[in-house]
Amino acid sequence: MKTVNIPGADEREKQFFCELMSFMRPRLHRSNQAQRRLGRRAKMRAILLAFFLISSLQASLLPGGKASPWRETRKGSCVQCCDSTGQPASTTSSRYIRMTSDSAYSLPKVRPTIDITILKGEKGETGSTGLSGPEGKAGQPGLRGLNGWKGQKGQLGPPGHSCKQYYVAFSVGRRKPLHSSDYYQHVTFDTEFVNLYKHFNMFTGKFFCYVAGVYFFSLNVHTWNYKETYLHIMRNDTQAAILYSQPSERSIMQSQSLMLDLREGDEVWVRMFKRERENAIYSEESDIYIIFNGHLIKPAVE
């Protein structure tokens, strides 16, 4: 084996270079006739080899234009190209060593995936109700709802008080004339036309109110010639209305009426009032000229 003088190279490197040249020399001096005999098969191998070299060159670069770790390692350190006996290793074995030792050529790790829906169990039972939260603020009142259905007729109420009669009426008269002998003189009546439930007392000449409410009263008298007629319709001890007629040579019929809102226990009656002049009212035994009437219009409680 010939040696080659390479400046700066040691004996091992010179020997490797000589072996490489001896391996490549027969291929370099192959005649053109032998190359033509390869024919189409040699061309296909050359195309595949070129494609393989281009693929290796593209794979040696990482994304972003950086060199692969294999090339960086190759720049700073040596890659074993000889076996343990010192003989050059074959190209296939050297490529296998580089691909297995470089992480860029390592086989991908297969990680199995598990479909969680297959392992899903059945729906569990409903849990117990939790504790109630704090009470919130009161909201605004809502709109008024619709009117409900008409209710059923109620039961019959208890009977009223036996003394509470809601029909009250009286009409009484006087047949005898009356002259005032005192400052105030009570007028009584001797004839009873109507007296429901005896609410008018013929002995005292007063109407006693058993049923509170609104009442209508009227007083009719006949005046006396040349005498004054002056009477009061009294409510308890207070005068409620006055019936008055001046002295005249002719006697006339005079009347007064009013309505009173009475309470239970009130009394209504008639009195004569004497002043400087003589006061009198006229009547006869055969004809009645003095009449006092009263009746209930509306009770206070229905």
C-alpha cells in the first residue's frame, strides 16, 4: 500500500485516506464502455442516490435554519468510522451508528390514547338538598292581579234584637184648645192615629227613639184670633224648630216640619212659649186641628 504525504495529518489519517483512494480508484478509471453497459439501471440508481442525498441534507437542518445537533457534534468531535480492529467501517454501518445515536433520527414513541367515554360509568343518584342561602332583599310590589271568581252565598246570619224594629211611625192629635199659663208649657195629645210599637208615649207627650237614624217630624196647629202662636219642637232639652204666627183677626192653619238625626234614647216633644202677649192654639172636640207626626226615614244600622 502506498502512503500519501498530507501535511499536518497523522499516520492513521494517512492510512484511512489511502484506503479510501484505493476503493474509489477502480470506479474513477472505469471506462466509458462499462458505464454505458450499466444502462438504465445505473441511471435509476444514480437518481435514487441523488434523491437520498438531498433528503439527508434537508433533514440535517432543524426548523428556523439552524444546523442539526449531529452536524454541530461533528464539527467539534470525531465520529467513529473504523471498527475495533482499526479497519474502516462500511458506509452502511457508519450511517446506522449516526442515525441511532442522533435524537433527530430516533424513532417516534408511540403513546396509546384511551377514549374516556368508554370508561364513563352510569349516572349516580340525586344528592341531598343543600342548605338554604341567605334571604335576599324584598323586591318591588307586583302588579295587581285579576279579580277572582264570585264566591258562594254566605250562611244566614243570626236574628236581630227583638227590640230593634226598623219601622217607626206615629201620628197623634189634640182635641182640646190650649192657653199658656206658664212661661213654658208642655203640649200633650189625646188622640192616637198611628203609633207603631208604642214609641210615642201618650201620657208624657214625648216620642222616645229606640232605633237610631234619620226621622221626619211635622207639626200642624190652628191659630187663635187676636192671639199669638209660639211653639217649639224640642229635641231632649234643646229647641230644634219654631212654629210662630203673629196675632190676627183671622185664625189660620200653621205648620212646621223638619228632619232630625236621632240617637238611641233621644226624645222629641212640643212645648208652648209665653212672652208678653197671650199665647194659645185652637181646637174643638168635634174637629182635630192640632196634629203631631213622625216616622223613620233611614235607620243608622241596616
